[in-house]
Amino acid sequence: MTQIQSERGSAMRLVWIAIFGIISVFGFGTQLRAQGAPPQGKADQPYVVEYYYKVQWGHQQEFLDLFLKNHYPLLRKLETTGRIVSVKIESPAYHTTEDGRWDYRVTIRFKNSTVATTANPDEAVMIQALWPDQATYKREEQRRFEILLAHWDLPVTDITPQ
């Protein structure tokens, strides 16, 4: 490449950077500032959180079995109280890259944001009633978290136009 071609290429890059800068400030500035997590809605509206679990390879079934035995019944109990509107458990049909991999997604639709973000004062009593053998329950819950590589919670907002 000649010196002139290199200088032209550099000049064109600067022109494009300037054009995109102008467009973002004047044409799309509002949209760019609006990106990010939109609010979850009104206080009396359901509040949705997706819980992602990434498990050590080869332990996916063990994790699911422990989750269904020692956590899912509590979620179902919370549904009967009205704190939770619905619970959905999903697993991807195909694999992804290791850095983006998750094995299970549990989507919980809470009654509202207050219920979702505050502790349930009755939870300890519920756990005792559901699992009278607390030693086994605690051991199995510890094992469920031992085989977990990552876990993250993601509040989501439905922004579908009406």
C-alpha cells in the first residue's frame, strides 16, 4: 500500500467516526441513552426474575434431582401463598460456548417487586415443615451448591408493545 492510500484510508476512517458521532448525538441519542434495563413496571404488577445455573460437567442430572427434591417444593409452597405467581424450569435444547453456557433456567413470576426483593418471614417454618430431616436437607443443599459452577439472577421486563 502506498503512502497516499494509507493517508486516504486514515482520513476516511476519521470521516466515518465523525459521521457516526453526529448521528448518535443528533439522530439516535435518545435511543442510545434509553438502552439498558427498563424499569420493571408498577409496584402492583408481577415481577419476573430468571435464575441461571451452570453446573459442573457430568453433574447436571444430580443438580436437577437435588433442585427438584430440595428447592422446587418450597417454590411450589410459595405459589400457594400467592407470593409467587408461577415457576418455570427450562434447559437449553442445544449447547453453547462454555463461557455462555447455562444448564438450567428457573423463571419465577413474583406477585410484585416488594415480594421478590424482601425476605419471607415464614420461609424457615416452611422449610422445617417440608423437610423434617434437617440434617439430610442441609447436606443435600450443600451438595447442590458444591457442584454448581455459576449462578446468576436476572430480573427481566416485558417490553412487548401492546
